[in-house]
Amino acid sequence: MKLPALNLHLFRTPSSDLRAGTEFDYYGIRLRSVLVPHSQPSGSIVQRQMEHSFERACEMLEQLPRMHIEPDGSFVWTADGPWGDRAAREAWQVDGMLYDFGGRLARVELKGSCPRQAWLALVECFQPDGDLLVFLINAKYYIRQHELLRIWDE
């Protein structure tokens, strides 16, 4: 199984209703975008912070094997084989940066690749219920985190 290359930002899903956007192709999978209301441009999405504080997220990340995190919130997570997912047998790495606002995580930037189980463990460090909005940098679309999981399902 080829691991998907990720280049994205994570935000807490805004409290306002998000409307379905257009379908687009991402790694050969048709995904459905969501429309972020004009009253909430990407800069104001941070008004709804994630569940964990910066410090708690760092503590949780430090518990992951082969994770290296710096005090400024930058981190790198590597593995050279399977990690809870027998389908992923290749080396992988995720680089990230945590940003906080008002005592809670506001945004997480992620780049790299990892198996599905590692992705789920990573997301839990930021927002245990997985209720996150994903901005795909290269595709320039917002999607819900559960929609992104489909790229590992194929």
C-alpha cells in the first residue's frame, strides 16, 4: 500500500453549519469538500479551539514512539516499518507544527505520510473526537477529517 503524501492544516470544525462543496479527485479518490462561510475566512476558524491545550498535546505526542517534539511546538514522527497497520511496510515520516490561541490548540500544520493507524493516533493528540476541519494545501479545499480517512481505505 502506497502511503498518501499529506500537506495540510487541521482546525477544529467551526460551530456553524458547513455546506457541502464540490467533489474533487485526491489520490484517485473522489472527496467532497465543505464550504467555509464568508463570515469565517480561514483566519477566523481559530475562534473555536481544539480540545487540548498546547501543553497537553505536547505531552500526548511525546508518548508516541519515535516522536521528537521541540518546546516551540515543532515535531517530527518517524518509523521505518509497520506501526499498528500491517499494510504499511515502508518508512514514513510526519513533520508538524502546533499553534495555540486562547489557551488551546488553534491549528496544526502537518506534512509527510503515515499509515492510517498512526494518523488516528496523531489526531487523538489534538482532538479526541476527531471533529476537525482539514485544509488540503495543494488541493486548496477544506474537508472534514473523517472524509480524509477515505484515502487510506482504497
